[in-house]
Amino acid sequence: MKLIEIVKLVEGTILTPELNFNINIHGGYGADLMSDVLAASQPNAALLTGLTNPQVVRTAQMADFRAIIFVRGKQPQRETLELANQEKMPLITSPLGMFELCGRLHKAGLPSFESNASE
């Protein structure tokens, strides 16, 4: 699914307009614990989170995510936005909560990219 399609589905606002939003996203993963993201995610996904600090961008990079979507209308810290632009990590904010976002994306055909951490 194209990232620009995801933006529409989640009623999102693009926070990094100069970046490419025509990229393909293959799955989704929702979490606020970055240790969970590193332990139980798969690459090429969109990360849905309520965290807005620069560590979110670093974690998304390490886990090979393609975009970050902030839930509940959260706005990233200035440093987060600067780092995302520097690292070419698209950022989106959505007024919807985590549960609603995950449901909408899954219903639209985007699969969960959450793996079992014990595997």
C-alpha cells in the first residue's frame, strides 16, 4: 500500500512534506515500547506510536521501518522532526487512537508486521 493512501485512511497530516510519500508500505506495527519494536517487528512497515521523541526515529531506522504515524494528534518534538527530515523518515500525525488506526489499516488490507518476540 502506498504511504499516501495510508495518510488518507488515517485522516493524517503530513509533517515532513518534502519527503517521498509514494513509497510502498508492506505492513503495520503499533507500539510505545521501543524495545518491543526492536524485538518483535518486521521491516518495511509503518510504525504507529504515541511517543514523539527522537529515539522513535532512531528505533524505526534500526528496525527498517518506512514511516512513523503518531496517534491521538500527537506532535513530535522539534528535534524529532529535524532528525526525521535528515534521515528521510516520513512522519504523519493522526487524530485517531492506536486501536482505531490499527483497525482501519488492517481492514484496508495492510497486514500486521508484529512477530512473536519468543520466536
